Amino acid sequence: MAQSASPIIAAPALREFVAALLVAAGFDPGHARTCAEVLVWADLRGQGPHGVARAPSYIDMPRRGVLDPAARIEVEVIRPGVARVNAHRALGPAALARAAEVAAERARAAGTAWVFVQDHGHGGAIGYYARQVAEQGMLAIMLTASRPMMAYHGSTGPVLATSPLAVAVPGGGLLDMSTAAIAMGKIAAAKSEGRVLPAGVAVDRDGNATTDAAVAVTPLPLGGAKGSGLALMIEALTSVALANPLLASALRDPAQMEDYRLNSALVALDLEVLGGRDVFARGFAELSAAVKAQPRAPGVDELLLPGERGDRESARRAAAGVPVAAATWARLCELAQRYAVPLPPQA
């Protein structure tokens, strides 16, 4: 059967394909499998900018010295409830998935835990790691900081990271958001597809507001000063706490603006130290039902909970297959040819 320019591929086959590409490009096989799992998880949920579209850039990063494909991820337990994971520029998904494991282990032992991760690559959809912890009966908060990419409220150029955060609870609740009014990946997608941006989400190189994705270079903070403040504090709770600053050093030295490394923090709380997991499950179910039963505004069919739309899309795509955008598929095909990796069958 001829290959489609925009294929639909079963999730397991897509995971195996992306992992094989990463291994062929020289990445540690375990890291590659974890990375492929995270990228396809994002695509299943409809988060294309954090899905397999990221694989080509990850594969190119070792050439630019951004990632170490053979990095050894080190874990240091500092106190019963505090640990540090030094990624040494490993693939972000591999480092952050390991941090989620450590956070759950430490929280189970100490009741709660803070796990800091330094010098990792782009982590993809960070909701994956928060949910990884929540599925073990815990509350989880994930914070990530990187180089300047987003304007500070009132500035004309990049000052802050887009600083995503995720909150996950047992029972499916998942908030996964950026502190930016629009993600960098969505600007890039709009540019490649010739779409206009919403008003008030980005500025051009001179700091002028624009809806033209072709000239938009800097996203604005979500909620103005509130988004700025949140992003700044995420840098404090991650990079500054680790004594591994990203923003201040880059703003002082423009040469460091392109130093693409990230820091993160993952907080976990074992619900057994409070009322217990069953009590939380009943309470969250009651809260969810109460919210969804409220009167709806005209034209609104349903009040959706955080993560609910993504969970439904994930179930649908798990059954029907994952659509891969034409531009992404073209890049993946080029890599498959370069590394002699067989293309996956189409659904």
C-alpha cells in the first residue's frame, strides 16, 4: 500500500518507529524508548507540538552539543524527602520520567518529596510525568524552566521561559499548561500552515503586537503580569533553588541565550498521610460531579474538567490511530531513510 503524505499510524507502531530512529541516531536504547512513549502520549492527546514532531529536533541536538545521547542520569538523595537528578544533558523525557519514579519512591517513604532535575533536554508534555506520579495514589505538581523565550509583562523581547506547569491528581484530573499566552510550538505550527495567530498572544522582533505567525518571535505571558510573575517564580523554584540559573545568566550574557538546557522540580504528596486515597477519590469525584452539574452558558454543551478533553481524544486515537502531520511525516521519512529504519505500517 502506498504511503500517505499524512498517515494515520497505530500508537504502538509509532512508538516503536520513533524509538528505533532515536536508537539508530545513537541515543541510549532505554532513553529512546521512554522518549518515544512520552512523544506518542502527547500525540494521542492531540498535543501535536509536543508529539513526534519533536523527534527530528531531538535527533539533531547532539550534533549541536545540546544533548548527550549517552548521558548517565545520576540521582542524589539529599534528605528523605529531597532528591536531585542530574541529567547531564540527557533526553528530557528520560530524565523526567526517572525523576517521577524517584518522587513517588521518596514520597512513599517520607510522605512528601521534592525532586529537582537539572540540565535536561526538552521534556515534551510535562503532564505525562505528573500523571505518572498521580497514578500511584499521589498528588503531583511539575514545574519546568528554560532559557528566555517569553516577554516579561511590559518588555519588548524575551526575558522569561514559557515555564510550563502541570498538576495531576488520582482519578484522572490533569492540568497541563504554559505560562505563555501561546506555546512556541503553536506559533511554529501556524507559520508552517499559513494560519493567523489570535490577537494579543505574540510580538515581533521590535516588540510590536502581531497576528502574523511569520514575524512573531516572542509569546506574551498568559494573563499579563500574573503570567510573568508565575514564570519568574518557577525559575526561582527550579533553577535558582538548584544554584543552576538559566534566566539571569542568559540575560547578562546574550551568548548564553542559545544554551538550550532546562531545569525542573517535581513535588509529590502521598495521600495516605492525609485522609487516604479512597477519601480523596470520593471527594474528587463529588467535586467533579458538582462542577459538571452547574448551569452552562449558551452554546456550551458540557463543562469539561482539566485533562478530560485529552483523555477522550487519547481513547479515540488509541482505537483509530494517531494522525501524523504531512510536514512531520516528511521529516520522519527522511530520517528513516538516513538511518535505514523501516517505516511503520499505516492504520
